[in-house]
Amino acid sequence: MAAIEIQGSDPHVCARRVVIVRYGNGVRVVYKPTDLTFQLMLMGSPQSFAACAQGHPRVANFRSLFDTLNMGLPLLHIGAPKHNAGYGYMEFKPRAQAMTEQQASRYFHGMGKLIAVANAFGITDLHQENVMATVNGPFLIDAEMGFSLAPNAAPANTLISHTKLEAALGARPPGTTQAGGMFAPDHDPNTGWEAQSVSLPGGGGHANSGAATANGGGVRNARTYALFIALGIVDGVDGVAAAFNRASNWLMQQFDRVNPLARVILTTSTMVRQHVNGVTEYLRGTLIDETTAINGNFMNWTEWYGGAFNAVPAAFFPPRDKAVMYDPRPKIGVTTAAAAVAGVHVSSTQEVRIRLATTHMGGAIARTKADLQTALEAELQIPRRLQHPERVRQFL
């Protein structure tokens, strides 16, 4: 080991942070202070499962969802030492400093496929800090939120925002962001200490998901590549439909057997608010205790957790059985009934399979494509101009 680099990530349990470990041969890996079993099952490479099998026998001879779909979605090498280990290691993926036109076209085509898959399986919280732009496509470098399906009655134009990928599509080099939770004191003597989110992705010089131009001219506008994104959505929906039986079997025979804890997203802004409120109460000495939090409402619990552990989990739950929610320690937190009162929807793997059957079979396939295209047009503010995305396939 040659060096460690502490990152400006949101603090995890007991204020632990993400750390990049660099070795003498130049290899870098990312240490994450959270259990990585869910992410392994979602996007891990075949080599990951082989490497994890001895210490984590639950995953032996299994595959990740992205690998099972066989759609060319980027896979990551992930080390999950054991079930609910509370930490793990992930391959370091640097952001591309520049892309050619063809590379950018392929990248945005990959974003379209990611939109389709995220919508199908309820993968959420994919904002700009959690998607890394590379010449090999968009890599998910943080994907803890899964099986949080958009409500059946949700308007079509909200489907992308439900996954939070609208933030990735519109990424620009920001000054600050509310996606993380790095805290600083407020210097106003009248208010005392107050938590502020000032996390800076990649050191503040760029957003992870922004595809840079080859000549150093800044970040590309996703609107320019709207047809490539739309084509990716078409290919993504078709890919999920073609892999329907494999995906259903994977959910029942692999994911359910491993049964990792998945996080349930509120919304990024709500989570940040609960995080900030909790830490503020902690610093002022007025944070409620755990017993009061668990016996209170769902938002009481998330605020307590944000203050006590410097990270809001929203809630963890076993996707196979959602009767009781857990937190990352793991320990029983609050019930799904309490979450439902707060408007938080939790999906079991059975519900994911049902949703797949109703959106990726027969005549529903065309409706799913149309709904996602409507969402893309609304997000990029394009008035119905994406009717023929196939015409750009020759440029991929």
C-alpha cells in the first residue's frame, strides 16, 4: 500500500468515509464503509463472485443482474467479504477526461439503456455523483437503492426523475451539491452549529456523469445526444423483455437466496434534509434517543439515524420479505407500515417480477418505450422530436 485518499463523500455509519487505496504498482481500489452485497448482486463482474465465494458462500456460482441481462451494461469488480460485513472494496473507475464524438454517442446510448433497466428494477438515487462517465459507458459507482418502483399511477414524464438519472443527464461541473453530506459549522453566532451539505464530487472540478469534450471544451449537453439516449431506451426495454425469463429466475433463484439488504429511497432532497436536521439536533444536544425514534413516525427515525450515525439510510429492507425494515447495523428499525404513512413505497422482489410482466411483455413493451421517451423529452425539454431514434444507430 502506497497511499490512502479520504474522499469528500457523505459520512457513513459512525462518520466513516469512502477511501481510495493506492498500491505501489499504481492500482487503486475504493474502500466503502457499507455492505456491498446488494451492489455485487446488481452489477458485479463474474470475477467478483469467484473471488467472494470463499468468505461469502451465499454468492457462490451466482451472477449479477447486469451480467444476467447480457445487454452490455458495465460491470464492476466488487469485493464483498461476507454477508452484512459492513464494508467492502470496489474497482476504482476514473472519469474520462475527454471523449470523441463516437465515444460520447456510445456513452449516451448506454445512458438510455441504464434508464430502461433502472426503471424496470426500481434502481434509484442514480444522481451525478453515482454515475461515472467513461469511454466504456456509464458505470454505477454507488447503487445502494433498489426495488423502489415508481407507483403505477405515476405520470410518464416522472419515470426518469424517479430513478434520479435526470441529475446525471443534466450534470454540469457544480460549485456545490446537495447529493452528499459533508458537514461544516455555520458561523452565525445566533444559530450556533448547523450542518450544511457541501460535498464536492471528484474534488469539485467536475460531475462524475458529465461527458467531457475531446478538445477540452467542457461538458457535453445531453440534448445534443437525445436520439442516442432514446435509441438506448428502445434497446434497453427490448433487452429486458428478451431477458425476461432469465431475470425472473435470477430474482427468485439467486437474489432471493442471497437476500441482501437494499435501501429504500425517499428522495435525495428529503434524505439530505433529514440528514442535516439530525446532525443539527445532535450538535445542539437535542437529538432524540433511539427508542423514541423507533416508536415515533418514519421521519423521526430517519432524522435520528442521520444525527446518530451521520448517514440517512432511508431504510434497509430484505427485498424478499418487506414486513419489517432494518437499518445498516443490521437491526430492526421501523415497520413498512410506518414508512407507508410517510409516503415511502417499498417493493418486494415478487412485486418487481409482477411489474416486469406487466411492462415488458406483449403490447406493454411499446407503451413502456413510449412512456420512457416521454420522460426523456420532458427532461431534456424536447417537444416530441424523438420519433425515429433508429436513424442514429449507424453512428454507434
